[in-house]
Amino acid sequence: LPNIGTHDREKITCEFTPTQFDLIVRDFNGKSYRLFKDNLDNDIDTAKSKYIVKADKIVVKLGKKKGEYGSSYESWTDLTSKKKKKKSGNKEDPAAGIMDLMKDMYDSG
């Protein structure tokens, strides 16, 4: 966005949750802009995530969360996941995972 750095900072907002972010630019040259990404490939750390307004662009920095074992960060290959995330609150039986794999293979051809 050319000359976005001169725009009123109060009209630029970005809201972060662990699985999505929503960047909104209101009333810039008579238009409003929105960048909304949900179903992120991995969860993000909302406290470390931020956005920076530069002269001609807005940079969104997503803070990574440490992996399941807490020793290192997970590798991201895509920004958003192709599959919907399942809630990790309850443990499923192992056979259900195999059935899901077979169903995915059948659906994708």
C-alpha cells in the first residue's frame, strides 16, 4: 500500500489469536482493507506477535510457539493448514487415526 506510513495509526489494527490473525486498515484513500488468515498451520504466541507500519507496507510478524516437547520451535511449511484442526482436548483411540488416514487417501484420489 503506497504511503501507508502516513495513515492514521488508530485506523490500523491487527488482532491475534492462537489460530488466526486479522489485519484491518480503515479509510485509507477512501477504501478499507483487510487481511484475515485463520486455521494457521501451527499455533502462534499472541504476546510475541506484532505488526509494523512502514512507509509503503505493513509487516505482520507471528511469534512461534515452542513444540510439543518444549525444546524447539516447529517448522512451518505453509502459513495456513489445508485441513481443519481438531480440538486436542480429548484423546481418541488409535484406530480412528488410521480410519481418518484411509478416508483422506480415498477423498484425495
